[in-house]
Amino acid sequence: MASKKYLELQDFTSEELTNELTETLAQFKKMKFEHALKGLENPMTLREVRRDVARLRTEVRRRELAALPAEALSERSRIRNRRRNK
């Protein structure tokens, strides 16, 4: 079943998605730095933010692939199949 966060990301525009990704990356870097210096109260938040970044990047990539023309998609599939068969 799709998570609620994933469903929320589908409603974002591409611009909102990009802004959210940059903000979340900045937040993750800041949290990681603070954790290295003095430690976080709850270090599991690092995992949550890292996974949020992955969700955002996945949605951006999904939209990029959806916007590709059919010819480019077939070329991509051909390359992926060739790599898989090695």
C-alpha cells in the first residue's frame, strides 16, 4: 500500500517538488552536522529525513521518465535489458 507521504507528493507541482527537495536536503545536512557535533535527541529523525529525500528524488525521476518521448523510453529500456543480461 502506498504511504501517505507518497500520495501527498503526487499532488505537488514540479516547482513545489523541487523546492521541497532543496529544503529537505538542507535540513538533512544541518541535522547531520549537528549530530556529529553534539548528537541529536532522537537520531532516528535522520533516517526519516533521509527517506523523505529519497521519496522526493523518486517522484522527480518518475516525472522525468513520464515526460520522455516514446523513442527515448524504448532506447532506455533496450539499454537496461542489455545491462541486465550481462
